[in-house]
Amino acid sequence: MSLSNNRVLLVLIIGLVAFGPLSTDLYLPALPILSKVLGMSTGDAQLTLSVFMAGFCVAMLIYGPLSDRFGRRPVLKGGIALYLLATLACALATDGPNLILARFFQAVGAGAGPVLGRTIVRDIYGPDRAAQALSYVAMAMALAPAVGPFIGGYVTLLFGWRATFITLFLFGLTCLYGVYRLLPETNRYPDPTAVQPARILVNYGTLARSRSYLGFSLACAASFAGLFSFISGSSFTLIDEYGLSPDAFGVCFAVTVMGYIAGSFFSGRMSVRLGKSRMILVGSLLGLLGAGYGMATAFLDIDNVYSVVASAVIYFGGTALVMPNSMAGAIGPYPRMAGAASSLLGFLQMGAAALAGVAVGQLHDGSPKAMSAMMLVSAVMVLVFLLTMIPRAGQQQKPA
């Protein structure tokens, strides 16, 4: 059986890419509780999310070149091992600073999953089918943020907030086993110079000089920043402001992810037919609609649980069109440095998310205003990058 038709391997790739959303979403229902137990302010509690994104940024720049040099398998094993150790440290944390520090190293380990998961998709499916494959991966991966808060809410209620990290530890252990048993080496172009500082700078310089690469990458980063704004602010708005229980919050979050699943399904069916730029256009317009509705209800003081969830459903649907197509557009033309291309894309994506999370945390006033405003700004930026930097349908990117 060819790798591109191996469904079990595709499930493993989904698990690898899900390290990020599971590590942020599963413990969202526990955030208000752990902030009280550990004596953390709302801003400090949200910092555990932003620091995670910052750790992801560091990871993005490391794993790609390492995998281009040494292969995908050994780098994945090392990253997941670090994740497991840091996750145990999170579960044992006794104060806010220790939890924040452990979250940083947890993120550095977790970064191996999405960076190399996307790279493996490029290795297996090539530039033409990568967008379609990533869309189906995104659709299945959407179960992580849908199921994560739902499971996390019940785990928190039954066993306490520390049990959420034990759950993440078991997930990481399962993925490590899958890498050992199921994943062949997919790097067909190992580069002995990939980790040399000069070579890294040359590769990143090549990418940074590509207008289309930056356009696709920045569009992906902006769209994810809006999504992360909701992730960062939703638990405090829905639990503290509207009085939802952790398990009810998990249900609401699962509903919002239905928009992402629907968008991913549409993207998987239509990305080859319509092309990347058209899919990103539709996604950016949906993002504007969802974020605009949320911001309008928030600033008119007519917001409620239903308006917040409805705006997120629409925005998430748009994000599901933007992200897989922009990822494929960025990575596709670079088969010989796919790891570096995925790394720089991930760095921009997680950096934008970290900044958005800090902004939402600092501006949070109990209402959805800060969250909705950041989502709207993100949607506008996606459209700006699309119109000014991303090639139109039919135009060709120059490969490298």
C-alpha cells in the first residue's frame, strides 16, 4: 500500500498535528479554576496560553531544519519525549510561575507534531494534493478542539484541573508509540547542510524574499490569530461573565468547532477545483462576517452566549478555508526544504497567536469586546494579504 493511501498513517498525522489544539483546548475549562487555586490573575492565567504559543514559535524554527537534516522520525521522537516530561511538570505545578515555565517547555516539545505533520503531508502527497490532504486532516483534527474542552470539562469536574494534564500525557504517549510502530521515514531529500547556521539563514532568506510565500504564510498567521483570540478569551467570557459550568462551556466550544468541520469538509472537496486563492477569499469573507457580527453585538451590549457562539461558528468556518490552502500554498513549492518552509510558517502563525492572546488578556473586561475586536482585525488582515501578496488563480509560484 502506498503511503498516500495509508489511512492508519493519516490518523497518526492527524494526531501529530493535533498536539497544538489539544494542549490548549483540553484545559480551557480548568483555566478559571486553576487561576483561583494557584492565586493567578486573569491575565496571568491567559499567559499560560500565550507562553505556550511563544514556545511554539521557538519550536517552529528548530524542528524544520533538524528534520531536513536528520529525518522526520528521530526529530519527532525527541520532541514528543520533551512534551511528555513537561506535561508531567505542568500536572505537578504548585504556583503560577512554575506552571507558566512548564507550559513553555511543553510547547517546545509539542511543536514537533504540527511542524513535522505538515511536512510529512508535503512529503507524501506533493504540492498538488497537499491542500486537499491538509483540508481532510483539518476536518478530522477539528475533533480535537471540539472534543478537547468537552472532555476537559468533565475531567476537571470529576478529578480536578491537574487531571487534564495527565490526560494530555497519555495522548502524547500514544502518539509516541504510533511514531515508533507506524511512521516510515518520509524525507527523501536529506540535506547534510540543513542545520548549518549559514544554510539555515540562506533557506529562511530564500523564503523571506518570496512575496507569495510570505503572503500565504501571513494570511495563515492572521487567520489563526483570530481563532486563538477566541480560544484565549472564550472561557473567561462564557464561564465568568455568563456563568456557564465547565462542562457547559465544553459543549459550547464543541458547537463552535462545527463551523471548522464544515469549512474543512468544503475545502477538502473544492480546493482542487477552485484553487487556493479563491478558497482563501471565501474564507476571509466568512471571517469578516463572523467577527463583524460578534463585534457589533458586543459593542451594542446585546451580546449573549448565543451571539458569541454564532460569531465563532462563522469565523471558524472561514478559518478552515484559509489555513489549509494557505499552508499548502506556502510549503508546496519547496520540496527540498519543506521542513524549513513549514517551520517559518509555524513561527509566524504562533507568533501572531501569542500577540493576539496577550492583547486579549490585557484588554479583557469580562465582555467579548476585546476578543471580537481581535478576531475582526485578523479577518481584515487576511483579506489584505490575499489582495496584495498572494498569487491569483492561474498564476504560478516559482518553486525552489
